[in-house]
Amino acid sequence: MNCSCCNRHIKHPYHWDGKVYGKQCWIKHCLPELEAIRAQQDDERLQKRIITSRIYQEVFKQKKVRGIKNEFKLKFIPSIINQVKKGRMLSNKQMDLCSRMFNDKDYRLYFTLRVQSGLDDPVTHLMNGQLTPDDLEITNEEAAKLVITYREIPATPEAIGSTINEHEWSL
Ligand SMILES: [Zn+2]
């Protein structure tokens, strides 16, 4: 077996893109490509986390807090809105807590915004009954802004840091 790059005989083949390479050629030619793909995937994950944080913020902004008596919730909701406003993403734990405070109306807005932002496929939500066609026709100013800014949000070091240093929240 010969390296598809330098044609030298190889004992231990490395595979990439349907071809075989010797170790040195693989490191030189294939690894940078592999790393570029990984970096792009990381960037996409980051973008998704940023937009999801903004969706939680938007749902909480529209949530009617008048009926809420629980003191933790009354503090938590504005703190989430504020954190995202400052450009810091939410941790998984925070997102989980947000979801647990959602009522049916909040969930509909949440899924609608996910669809409008391009994170979710509308068909899935329509099929499992999480959204109706009427929900998807909601044209709200904030949702429109969210869609437009999806690709424009910069991944600031601060935003990245907030996923590493997860905030501790207790109910
Ligand atoms: Zn080679």
C-alpha cells in the first residue's frame, strides 16, 4: 500500500476522504482540514447556544410576571434577561431552570422562536403538536430581530467564558 500523497510504501495507513496516507503526510495535509472542520462545528454550537440564550431571554421578556409569587422566580427571570442583555450565554443548568418555569404559552413562543431562528424544523413541532400553523404565523417584532441577528452575534471571549464557568443556581 502506498501513500496517496507521496507514493511511498506505508505499513500503517491513515484514512481521509476516501484515500490512504502515511502518518507524516496525514499530519501535514489531512489534520489541518480536520481541525478546520472541528473549529467550524464548535462555532456552530456556539452560535446555537447564543441564539438559544436570546430565545429564553425573549420568552421571559414577554412572560407575565404579575401572578408570580415565588420570590426565587421573581428574581431569576429578570436576572436571566439581564445576563443575556450583557452578552453572556446561559448555562445548561440555567436553561433547564428557565424551561421548568414555562407555561404552555411560553413553550409555544419558545418553539416558534426556535423555528423562526432556523434552529428547529417547523414540521417536527407541527407533527408532535407543540405548534399549530397559527403559532408559526406570529409576526412579532422581537422574533424578526432575532432571526436577522442570528449570524451577526459575535462570539465574545466573555460569552464563551460564561459556558465554562457555569453559574450555580438553587431553587
Ligand atoms: Zn505520503
